[in-house]
Amino acid sequence: MKRTEITELYSKTAEFSGKTVTVCGWVRTIRDSKALGFIELNDGSCFKGVQIVFEAGKIQNFTEIAKLNVGSAVTVSGELMV
């Protein structure tokens, strides 16, 4: 697992677009509905964070992720959508 910093995602967006990336960081905000959830993740490499979208039908641990608190440390792998 190669970790990609969020600042690198913003500076080389075209290079990462459509590819699977792994980011690590802290939850700044989190919200969910019945089937969709959103996490604002920041790793300290830049002021901007990245939005993580997670879906109940696509991951097994949707309920556990939706219960995370602000400040939780997470590692996320997924496809970068621009």
C-alpha cells in the first residue's frame, strides 16, 4: 500500500484521475444518510481536505464507518473521481 498525500492529489490530479489511491488522515467532518456517507479527510500536507464518499451497497462496514467521530484516524483506498 503506497500512501498518497492530499497535496499530491491536488498538484497531479490528471495523473491520479480514475486510478486507485490510498490516503491516510484525520476525519474533519462526517455525515451519512441511509445509503451514502461523506467524510472530509485531511492529512496535514495542505489546508484543503479531500471528500470521501462511501456507499452502503459497496462496502461491508458502512455502519461502523458512519459511527466514526471527528478526529478519528483512517486509511482509505478507492478510485479518484474528478
